[in-house]
Amino acid sequence: GFAAVAVNAAAVFATGLLFTRSASDWFAQRPAVQRTPEEMAQRRRTGIVAGLVGAVVVVVGGAYWLWGAGLTDWEPIRRTCFETGVAADPALDRRVEACDRMIESGWFDGPDLAEIHLARAATQLAYDPPRPVRPDYQAATEADRDNLQAWRLLGEAQLEANFGRFAAAAAFREALRLDPDDPELHGLYGQALVLTERYDDAIEELQIALAARPTDSALLALLSEAQYWQEDLEAAVTTAEAALADPGIESETMRAALVFRTESLLRLHRFDAAIASAGDLEEHFPQEVGGPLVRILGYCAQDDTERAMDAIEQSVASGQLQLLEWRGVLLNWGYATLDDLPNVNAEVLEPPLEDVLRRWVGDGCPQPLFDLP
């Protein structure tokens, strides 16, 4: 407002004085101490005039801006910006343009500006396909650090971005500063912490969220994952089974719960249960390579080489683990060399790959992933 204009005017006035002195020194080509009293007086008069002219320009310009922005009837523009509901692109364009005008006017700041950015983001999401919204959410948090909705939406948008998990965690932390008792925020923060591999903190946040929603399968699957990576394998199994008990569990949540239950059981050396869980994983998610691999390793751990080889052949026949993948597994695990597996284009299990696989199974399926007997 007027205070800003006054500050700018003072700055211009001071700058004018300094500029006049510097320019006079340069043109005179001699230090200021050599000037005569008449020159010094002339310099002061010139500096004062230049400073006053600059100040007048700033004041007049600022007054013009204040007059123009102040006389604008913002209410209909605001109504257009804040319209909601499904609309065709021309109507969406009008809404965005109205928000743009309010933002670019410089008339709005603080919480008002934050709400305008959130309104523009909501309109951007209504396009097909949706337009980017994270810049608006970010601007909203900068305009109003205490806007809970802005922090939450920013966190959710960052969470959807593959590169935004650390930023998401920071945004949810700010949201929890404003509403520390919201269990859903604790769940979102816990999800971001799992993605950033801060499993101890994630477990704490997810348990807070589950206290309010103890049967939420998505939260349970995340908690199982965090417990798995923290080596709390019994808890990971129990939590995963609680998630799988949800009749409305979503597909991706089911996949995660089955994976961590299956691998936890294998690492606990509960091989029969691990093999059965791997079968569930294969049934629901045939392309999930963890299913056949855990089943094969379970048979190997039980010294059942015949069933292990049968499982390998089934994985090849079904396409779950193709020959090229088995070749890569044996090479990556250091059990074979390129000289052992010369036929890279093999389409059926045959020597020498079959011989190497039989030797691998006969040796108990050594591998670096799980500590098995």
C-alpha cells in the first residue's frame, strides 16, 4: 500500500543523491575533497532535485497503481475465479484468467492470495488432462504459512510425483504443525516417511493413524512394509494378514501385503507358510516374480529339489520367469558365467542352462537375498 510507496520514494531519493555524487565525481575527474564550495553547493542542489524527481515518479506511479487497483470492482472477478463444478474449457479458461488477473494485480497478499492460488489450482485440475497444480500449492504456502489445506494439497501432489517424496514429507510435517490431531495427516506423513526409508518414524505415524482407523488396509500394508524393513518380521506378517482381511482391499494394496507377508515368512524360515503365501501371490498377481521365486527357494530350503525344479519349469512355461530372466539371475548372483550359459536366445529349458539350474538347486539355491539354511 501507501507505506510501500513511501519506502520506495525514500529509496529513490537516496539513490538519486548517491548517483549524482558519483556521476559528478566521474565527470570532474578529481576527488571530492578538491571541489570548491560553489561546486559542493551545486552538487547538493543537483542531488536534491534528482532525488525529488525520482520520488515524485515513484509516488505518482504508486498512486496510479493504488488508484487503479483500488477502484477495480474485484467481486465479480473473484466470483469467476472461485467458481466450482464441471465446465467446458472456455468456462475453465475464464476462471483461470480471473484468478490470473487477481494474482498479477499485486493487490492481494497473505491468506487472500493463498486462497486465490488454491482456487486456480482447483480449476486447473478440472481440465482433461489436468494441468500442473504444484506451483499454485507452493505459492499458496508461501503466501500463508498457516494454510492447512495448502500444505496438505502440496504434500499430496508431491507424493504423486516420483521425485517429490522428501518434499511431501516436509509438507505433511507442516500440515501436522497446524493440526497435530488429524489421523489422516499422520497416515499421509507415514506414507511419505516409508517412501523416504525413515521406517522408525513411519511406524510411529502409521500407528497413530491406525488408532483411529484400525482396519484401513492401505495403512496396514504400509505398516507391514515398514516393519519388514525394520526386521520386525513377525509383526510384518501379522499386520499384512490384517490388511488382507479387509474385504474391500484394493488391488495394489493386496499385492504389497502379499509380497511382504510372503517374504517375511520365508525369512522367518516358515517355509510351508511361505510357499502357501507365494501361491496366493501367484494366483492374484501372475506376473509378480516374487511368487515363484519364493516358492522355489522354499522348496530348496526343505531339500525338495524335485519340486524346486518343477517350479522352475512351471515359471518358464507360464512366462512368470523367462529363460532370459533365469539366465540374468544366475549371472547376477555369481552362480554362473557367460561361458556357462552360451545360448542367450534359448526358448526352451535345455542344456547348458538346465544343467546349471539343476546344479544350483542341488546346492540348495544359494542367493544373496535371503538368509536361508
